[in-house]
Amino acid sequence: MKQEIIDYAKFQLEKSKNTLKDAELLYENDRLTSAVNRIYYAIFYSVTAIMSLYGLSTSKHSGMLSNFNKEIANRGLINRELKDFYYDGQNPVSLDMGRFRCLINGRKEITKYISLIIKM
């Protein structure tokens, strides 16, 4: 794998980690709508990292979701539960506080997955 691809994935992963910290701060201050927005972007940045490691990219969020489903999740390259975290992040209306906490944990699991790929 080319070093620039790994560097880009690491950059996206760092953005994801920082955005997750923002989401947790917002959550702790009862700013659920803004926290959900941040958690969605934390997951989006993580998914962008995964996609780049497999040589995939897109310029639109809907394209990212479609490609992620088709090229990563449906091929079994990622745990289906982790795929669900990305889908849930796209549908914040259905989230309650418990599911929000699950999303944060899911984003952390996606990070672990990316770290394993980068070390390969």
C-alpha cells in the first residue's frame, strides 16, 4: 500500500477522533442535535479512511454510503454491526440517547478496524 494512501487514511482518522471528542462534549452538555451531527461526521471521516485504504472515493455523502455498502460491507470486509453504525448516523431522527452512546462506541470500533488495516 502506498504511503500517501496510509497518510491520508491516518489524517481522516485523526479528524474522526477530534470530531468524536466534539460530539462527546456536546452530548455531555445536552446538545443532542449538534452531537448527532458531529457523530455522523466522525463516522463519515472513518468511513472515508476505510474507503481510501481500498482505493475507493466519492465526492458526495450519498455516494460514500452507497459505495461503502456495495464495496466494503456487502463483501464482508467489515463487520455488519459496524456498517449499521454508519447507517444510523445518517438517520438521526431515529436516535435516542442510548443509541447515540452506541454510535460513539461504534465509531471507536471502526477506528480499531482501520488501525488493523494500516498495520497490514
